[in-house]
Amino acid sequence: MAEYLYLYASILAITLRGVWEVKYFKGRISPLLIYSICYFYFCYGPYIAFLLDIPIYSGINKAMLPQSAFVFFLAILTLSAVPSNLMSRITSNVEIVIKRPQFFRQITILTMTIPVIVIFIYAFLLIGFNPLDKVEKIRLVGIFHYVLLTLWPIFLFCYMTISPYGQITKQSKLFIASIILIYCFYCLYMGERDFALIFVPIYFWLHKDKRVSMFKLCLMLSLGAIGFTLMSSGRSVEIDSSGIGAFLNQGSNLMVTSNILFWLEHDLQLWWGESYLSSLLNMLTLGALKITLPLSIWFSREYSPFVNDGAYGFSLEAEVLLNFGVIGIPIVFAIIGILISAAFKGYRNDKPFGTLMTYFILFYFIYAIRGESLIIFKSFSYCCIIFFFLLYVSQRGKFYFKK
């Protein structure tokens, strides 16, 4: 029964948080709850499969499963119990004002439409219908693929920020829907699957002034997880033994975290914030300066010299453990909860930057659950640069603020 303790406690923490949010936000669900649910799925999925005697990835250090479950529980408990909504009130009252939304909207649409069409055509001319795998396709398309996948969602979020769904015309809705579909078809063509996360912020955009019921939320996340599983079919022989096995084994967090815990118990020393400092420098210099390798590359090289760099990804809680040990888990995840709540406060109050950050968090923060802080820091810098540059251009070289 002991092996189920942290699992049940995590479920209870998320459930209580959900009940409280429905009451506090009068029927609305916050990004923090969605983040917590996604975190639970990616972290505990393989753990649940193990408890059900379903095959899990052989790279998971099974001896460290109880310790890994405790780390996941501590992170979820922090996200659920820390009074992040109360603490998020300690924010600046300065608000960005958008004076020329129409021009901003036109620029954003242009920068969304042309690149995805051009790169899609370029990729098809190079690849055609050849049965290449994802790595081979990306190698042919080159850097253009990564630029599109990293930056295109940011332009979409900028458009969504200055274009409330209820205030745009039917023609605009149809056009944006077609561009989003083209982007999705490109990702499917290239074998990408993480683009599915983009529908979470889109759902919030569609329901900005409406209540999001718990039923709709659970249905959306369940369908998303099923779709994620279907897009992953055939990627690993180890987890294709059953549909439920593939569904539960989507997250690599348990593999990474269990091994980091094992290494820390033996000869690995704490980094004391080195990876976070490296990520911060990387963000501030747009990649020109860095202290450490990206953790996904570092981990794959430490785990096995025979795999591709970044083959296993990484995990947020593993980065905390690597830098500060278990004591860092409640501190870092409390900060994450406060940041998510602060953005949602701006979203609810119709503040442009808070709205932008909510869409940003619902995509990049969830994506980074199976990654590292570098993903959040770099995408945040790109998001701010793009948003304020478009704002600067659309307002003819001026910024406007109000309290």
C-alpha cells in the first residue's frame, strides 16, 4: 500500500485545488490547475503503468521509484497548496496600452501566414512523400524547422492577445483557423506532436469571457492525451504492448528523475544553481553565452555515449534536484505557481501583457515540464522581444502605459 501513498495524495491535492478554484473563480479553471494536471500525467503516467504491471521504459531506475514519486508529490502539493493567488497580488499596477490594435493585428497575421506556407512548401519540395523518419526530415529542412516551431506560436499568442475572439469578424476567424490548420498539417507532416499543446491556449482564447466547466476541461485534456498517444504510436517497441501502456508512458520525467536521484545518492555533486544561471545568461544574450550544456544533451551523454544528444529530454524537477536537492522542489514550484497565478490575474483583468503571458504559459510552461528552465527562459525572451517590437512598430515608435 505504501507505493500508492504519494500517488493518492497527489490526486487528492489536485482534486481539492480544483474544487477550490471552481468556487474561487466562479466556475473558471486557472492555468495553474491545468499545469498541475499535465504535470501529474507526464510524471506519474509511467509510475501508474508500473503499479499495474504494464511494461515501462527500461531506462527507468526502478530502485528509485518511491523517491521519484515523493518528488512528484512534493511538486504537486506545492502547486496546489501554496497561496499563489494571494501572493500574485504583489505585482505592478502599470499596464501596457495598445493604441493601434488594427495595425498590430495586420502585422501579426502577415508574420504568421507567410513563413509557415513558405517553409511547408520548401519542406515538401525536399521530402515529398518519401517515408523518412522525423530526424531525417528535420535534417533536410534544417534550422528553418526549429525557428518555425519556436517562434510561430508566439506570433499566434500576440494576435490572440490583441484580438479577443468575440471582437473579430467571421472572416478573420475563418482565416486564422485556416492558418492554424496549415501549421498543424506541417507539424504532422514533419512528425512533430508537441504542437497539440497549442490548442490549450486557443481554448482559453475562445472562452475568455465564459466559464470553463470541469467536464469540458477533463474532456479536452483526455482527448489531448489520447491524441498525443496516437501521434506517438510506433516510436517505442517497449511501450506499444497495449493502448493503456502507450497512454501512460508518454512522459520521460520518471526516467530522467529516477536516474538523477540515483546519481545524486552516489557520486554526483549538486550544481548550486549553475544550470539556472546558464539559462539566464543564455536568455539575456540570445544564446551567445552559456555556462553549461543544455541539460537534455548533458543527460544523454552521461546516461549513454551511444545515443543521440537530447534523446531523453529532461525534466523540471530533475533540474531542481540537480541544483538544490529535494529542498529546492517546494521553493522552485512555489515560484512557478506564483508566476502562473500572476499572469492569470492579468488575463482576468484584461491586461494585455498578463493575457499574453497566460497564453505563453499554457504552451511553453507545459512543454517545459518534460524539459528544463532553458526552454522557459529562451522562449520568454523571444516572446517579449517579438511582442514589444510589434507593439513599437505598430505605434510608430512609441509605448503607452497607464496605472
